[in-house]
Amino acid sequence: MFLSLFRAGADRSPWGDFWFEPVSRSTGSGMRVSPDTALSLTAVYACVRVRAESFALLPFRMYRRGIDGQRKAVTDHWLYRLMAKRPNRWQTPFEFREMLQGHLDLRGNAFCQIIDDGAGGIAELLPMHPDRITVEMVDGQDYRYRYTRADGSRQVFRRDQVWHLRGLSGDGVVGFNPIELARESIGEALQYQAYSSRFFANNATPPIWIKYPGKMADKATRESVRETLQAGQTGMNRGKLMVLDQGMELQAVSVNLKDLQFLEARQMKVPEIARLFRVPPHKIGDLSKATFSNIEQQSIEFWQDAMQPTAERWEASIECQLLGDDSIDVEFDMRAQMRGDSAARAQYLHNLVLDGILTRNEAREIEGFDRIEGLDEPLVPTNERELSDPDPNGEAGAGETLPDATPPANDEDAAAQQNRLRAVLIGNADRMARRIAAGDWPADQVLSDALALPLADAGRLQALAQAQGWAGAERHIVATHLLGIALKGTA
């Protein structure tokens, strides 16, 4: 019961994690550095937490590519359930990804046992602590994993039974341990922290010594005086007034932290550790080099330079080791994290909609709004029209048709039909006039369809326009001529 109160890394019972931790090497500063001891530095913990949480919050997407190259979202696949809904029986997707990314950042490797579902898929991914796994080469070409459980039992897994996420590697089998590689820098920071703790544990008082005017009788007398003075200042007597006699004087060892640049040295380690994890210092609370003008850009660079390679590492590993289906693509969507402030985001979506890259409903979905009926067609750059609308340049299109010529049922319907016909002719005449005034004469068939003229009359219009000098004339003048001809029905 008492042993259960120890933290995981310090439990030395037979079932504790202490015996499975890798043996750390002493650094030049005298500190032993391991992934667990490194976490006692707030800068290391903050970097690992920022990276793990930032990656864990990314939405997981799956797409199936069709024959035409179009991608369709997939949500009914076992892999989507594992990564987006429930990876195993006790973890949420956020906790699962957060933990594995923490393993990668602290140890360079992350492992999960693959549990088959018996139908060609995966039922669960069970995390395994990297410190308990040993990679063993087999015949010099292949390797396997030997896992030591908490109860001391061991189990051997084939490669296809373990999902292995590895960081930067020297042999392609095991990733480098970033904490081990940076142990000197981290050990120095730990020593700064330990020295500061010892200094303030002594009430921020430097070491003292006693000056005695003369010579003590023997060594026993010297030890007796020392022990008496020490007993008067330690334990329950700590902080009490010291009384000296026989001409003794209290002397202090001068330790000037300012001269040692102690605070500057400690502060220097923060950006150095942030550099190790490719995290902007402002994300872990160091605002010494941050300004209002560069924080936003540094945040975007964090996603581009740090998290995008991380996401690609996960995506490639998932597709290669778990999926094995070339028609399915997976991605961790970070568009929302890279979209900038509201003004820049609004301008960005505005341009995408006007250029026809996104529909208006797709832009609404990106911002978290519900879809609206009628906003599913893309706009085209010219005149910001829908594809089904008439072409403003006069080319034949799906919408360039005159009203139905079915006889009206009554005079009111007839008047309405005439008004619609006149509106269409006005619009078509204006579009044709724009081209003619610019010297771009439309084809006879286009002109015939636009003005509801016989094809022969449309051909004679060109000669008439040349004779009257329409090319280069004012657009509204040409449009008036064309509308008159269209309403008369002949050229």
C-alpha cells in the first residue's frame, strides 16, 4: 500500500517501473539525465506537452480515391474508428495520440501491440512503454520485439504484431533518443535548477565559517566547538540567534549570483531546449524575443516546420504498417491551425470562393457554419456567376435559353411571358454589344441563339454593323440597335 504512493519512476518494488528504465549516463555537470528526470525541467515538460497536445487535437481524415481521381471521405472503416473514435478499450483518441507523441519526443520511439479483429482489420492498438521493449535482430536481416511486462514476464512479438513509430534513426530500425543526444545541455539545466533549490533551501544564505583569534588546544576542542555551533543553527534551532564568545567572528563565503550571471544562464537554457523540440519559445512562456508582429507568424511556422513533418511521419507509418490499401489516403487536417486571424481567414476564403476553388457551402463548413440550400455550385471568376448561369461573354451555356414558347393560358400569363422574354433579350443584347464594341464579333450561331434571330439574319448583321461602324462605338448604343432588331425579329 505504501509503495503505491510512489511516483511511477521511483517505485523500486518488483512491479515498479524503476527497474525497466534505461540506465542513464552521468553528464559533465554531474547530473544523470533520462527522459523522466528531464521532465522535471519545466521547459522540457512544456515542449513535450505543447507538441503532444497540438498533434492530438488534429482531426483525422480518410479518403478513398476513385477512378477519376476524385477523393471521397471514408468514415465506416475500422482504421477511422481506431484513430477518430476509440483506439482501445480504455483510451480516447486524444489521450492515445498524446501519449504516443510524448513517447516519440522523449524516447524517439513509440510502440503499440496490434490486436486483430479476425476479419482482416485491427480491433485494438494497445500501447507499450518504450523502456520495456528491446529490439532483437534475427539472422541479420529481420528483427523482432521483446517486451517485458509489469509482472516481469516477457513476450516476443513479430514485426507484423507491433506498430512501431520511430523518429530520426541511424539504422532504420530504432529511432534516436533525443534526450540522450541532448543530455549535456539538459544536465546543465538540471544542475542550475538543483543549485537554485539548494541555495534557497539554505534561506538564500551563503556558506559561513568562524574566525577564531588564536589556536585551539587540540582537535577534540575544535570538533566540539564546531558541533556546538552547528547544533545551534540546525534542526529546531534553525534561524535562531547565534552567540559567539572568546573573540570568535562570523564570516561568510561571498557568492555573488549576479557576478555568476546565474539568472541569465538559467534563462539561456529555455530557448536552447525549445530549439531541441522545434517549438517557438513563446509557446512555452518565454516572451523575451516575442513581439506582436511576429508571434502569429511564429505560430504558423510551428505548424509548418514542426507539426507538419510530425503529421507526415504518422500518416506514412499508418498507411505502410496498418492500412496496406493503396486506394485510401489518410491525413491529419491542420488547415484550421494555419488559417491565421479572422481578417486574413476571411480574405483567404473569399478568394477561394470567387476563384471557384471552394463552393460557398464548403467555405461555411470550414468556419463551422451549417450548409444553406442553393450554395453548392462553384462560382467562376468572370462576373462571379454559377456554372449553370448564361455566359456573360455570349457563349452558349446551359442557362442561355429563352422562355418556354408554350402558348399562355390567359392575358396575364401572356404579359408575364412577354416581360420575361424582353428581360432575356435585354441581357443578351447587352452581352453581345460588349463583345461587338470591343471588336470581338460573336459567331453567327451564338448571335442567333442570343437574339432569337434566324441564322441567315444573324449573318447579315455583321455586314450591317460594319456599314454603320458599330465596332468601337459606345456599348449602350450597340445594345440599343441589337435589342431593336431582336424585338422586330429580323435584321
